[in-house]
Amino acid sequence: MDIGILGTGMVGYTIGTKLVQLGHNIKMGSRTGENEKTEAFVRTNEGRGTAGTFEDAAAFGEIVFNCTSGGASLHALKMAGEHNLNGKILVDVANPLDFSKGRPPILIPEYCNTTSLGEEIQKKYPLVKVVKTFNTMNCNLMVKPDLVPGEHDIFICGDDSVAKAKIIKDILHPIGWHGPIDLGGITAARSMEMILPLWINITGLYQTPNFNFKIVR
Ligand SMILES: NC(=O)c1ccc[n+]([C@@H]2O[C@H](COP(=O)([O-])OP(=O)(O)OC[C@H]3O[C@@H](n4cnc5c(N)ncnc54)[C@H](OP(=O)(O)O)[C@@H]3O)[C@@H](O)[C@H]2O)c1
């Protein structure tokens, strides 16, 4: 499948590289279309990995991943172009964190409690099928669930059930994520994003990003 990745940070690089390994063609998008991170991605994934602007990546992908900085995601999506996104699945991995006052970051107030980044993206792009997943863990674990021993959970939400089913079958299962917990419509993005302060506390406490949540009942 042709997949567009918006974002050149560690998340875009890690997910993009894994998807190339799974046989997909990936175009990684950035603001300028070319920087040292996209160059490294193309070099590592020669043949199946290419790079371009956010617009190029969105136009290329049958599915598009949002791996941009949460506070800038709406700007990045605007640059990608609504016409390049309409009708497609947008997998939203971003977290609306503000690092401007140092660490630990805070949740950006406009994107929490009564809304979320996932919901704001869905509101702004009603013809795009926004599926939120992967955002509750470190990117290395996203693509390698066995970095953490035993059973543990990944969450998913979104208004379009067919889109969620496709992401589960074509992306999560091949990576090794079985039985994702479907939290329902895109409003569940609130809880998936607001778990981040807890995640940040735990990574500080145990001095590792290699842990995950497990729901026991
Ligand atoms: N790090 C993790 O393990 C992890 C885990 C879960 C979720 N997340 C979330 O995943 C997302 C990506 O994280 P990351 O650490 O890989 O990268 P990041 O540094 O948060 O974001 C990098 C991307 O954001 C774009 N960007 C920055 N400012 C922008 C602006 N003003 N307008 C448009 N685009 C802008 C950059 O564009 P250029 O390429 O042009 O510079 C780059 O592609 C974040 O939302 C993060 O919260 C991260």
C-alpha cells in the first residue's frame, strides 16, 4: 500500500521504517520537502521510502499518518491540503503537548478536557476518517510490542468503524498488536491524549520509555 507519513521526528521515522519493512511504500512529508531527517529516512529505506512536502505525502498516501508535533498538527494538515486528505484514513498519533515551559510538558489547554486534538482534526476535516491510535506509548514500542514482556494494550478510537477495522487488520495486526481496545468514537481521543501526564510520570519514575498500560478486569 502507498502510505503518507506527515512528520520527520522519531515517530515518523520509526513507523515509516517499520511499514517499509512490512512491504509498504512510504512518502515522508515535512514543511520544506527535504531536510537531513528525510534524507536519512530515504537512505535507510532505499527503494520504498521517499520524501516530499506534507502536500506530496498526503497526496501519495492511500492512508496518511499524522506524526507531527501536536501543537502544530492543524497547521501541518492545512499545508497537506484538504483535497489530498478527503475520503482517506488519517491515523493520528500526535499528542497535544506543550514543551515551551520546560519539562514535564503540559497538555495544550485548547485540546483537552472538553475536546482533544483528534476531535479538533475530525471537526476541521469532516470528510477525513480520523483514527487515533499508537499515541499512548513510546515509538519504539509502537512498532515492536515485544519490547515489553507479556500482554499489554493498545487503544484505538474513531467515528468510522470500517476505517478502524482496516487499520487493525492492515497496520496493527501485521506489527503484532492483537485485540486493540476500541474505545469508540473520536471523542475517546480525550482520554487517550489525557493519559500522557501519567505516561510522563511513569517514564520519569522508572527511567525507561519501555513500558505500557494493561487493562485488567
Ligand atoms: N516520541 C514518541 O515516542 C511519541 C509517542 C507517542 C506520540 N508521540 C507524538 O507523535 C508526534 C511526533 O513526535 P516526534 O517526537 O516524532 O516529532 P515532533 O518533534 O513532535 O514533530 C516533528 C514534526 O512536526 C513538524 N512541525 C513542527 N512544527 C511545525 C509547524 N509549526 N508547522 C508544521 N509542522 C511542524 C515538523 O516539521 P518539519 O519536518 O518540517 O521540521 C516535524 O515533521 C508528536 O505529536 C508526539 O507528541 C510521540
